[in-house]
Amino acid sequence: MKSSKKKKNIVVKKVNQLKVINKNQSKFNLIIGGVIFLVLAAGIIYFGTKNTENKFNDILSKKPITPTPSINNNSTLPGTQAHPVTSRPIPTTTDIEPTPPSDKKDIISVYLLPMSNSRKITKEDLINFSDLDLKKSRNEIYARYGRSFVSQDMACYFVKQSWYQENPDYNEKLLSSLEISNVIFILNYEKEKQSPYINKDNGCEE
């Protein structure tokens, strides 16, 4: 009986010892696991901080772009002698030669009715014309084709126009139907106004 009780006590002790060993082993495993976790966490934090620091250092290491200094025309390079800048005199209006106007500007500025060959003339186009200007504008349609004039007032006027050139082969067939219609319209307007210049030669003096 005593021996069996002894054996039983020994077995109980061994079981208790195993329990203590297992308990200690569990604690040891927990401690080891905690240490490993801390080491891993510390490594992650360290490398993360290192990468951030490297990026920050890269930003700081970049030098700001400095503007390229502009070259001053008055500055001189080493070993060279500065030459005084002489300003050219500004030409006065008397020094500038007038440039001849282009054909388009010349036509618009000289013709009394520049549109008489492109559209119908209206009374609004003629309302501000003097009696002599009406006669000129009517004969201007002929003068475009180089008609020579018997009346002195028209001959003297058109010979002064830069665009006028007498045409020895002039024929009224050169005029378009629109131009003939405008000639008749202006003549009728002159009659309506009872212009004294319809059949009168005013001479070269206006």
C-alpha cells in the first residue's frame, strides 16, 4: 500500500512538474514572441523613418534655380574696352520721303464715287455733293476707261488724277450696264437739282 501511494505521489509530482515546465515554456514563448514582435516593429519604424529622412534630404539637397544674369549691352568683358553708344538722330518729318499710296488707298481717296462700278448709286451717296462734284462723279465713270474730254473743266480735273490715263481706243461699250445706269441716275439727279453745270464748261478754274 505504501509503495503504491509512493508511486502515486511521484506521478503527481512529475505531473505537477510538467505543468510547471509547460507553464514556464508558455511564458518563455510569449516573451520570445514579444521580443520578436518588438524587433520587427522597431525595424519597420527604423526603415520607414530612414526612407522619409532620405526623401527629405533629397529635397533639401536640390539647389534652387537661380536666374541667369541678363547681359547688359553697356557692360564690358574683361580685357575689352568699352565703346560709347552713339544714338542715331531721329529723322524729322522733312527728312522722311513720302511713300506713294497703294492702288486701293489711292482709288478710295481720289475717286468721288469708288463704288460706282460695283453697285447702284443712291441719293444718299450724292446728297453732300456740290453741283460741280456731281458732274465730276458722273464723268468719273467714263474716265475710268480713259475717255478724253472736250470740256476744259473735266479735262483739267481728270488729268490731275493719278489713276487717269487717256485711252485712244476708248469706246462706251467698255462700260457695264450698271455703270451706264449710274451715269443716267446721276444726270437725272443733276436735273432734279437744276445744276448749272450739266451743259456748261466751267473751265480749268473751279
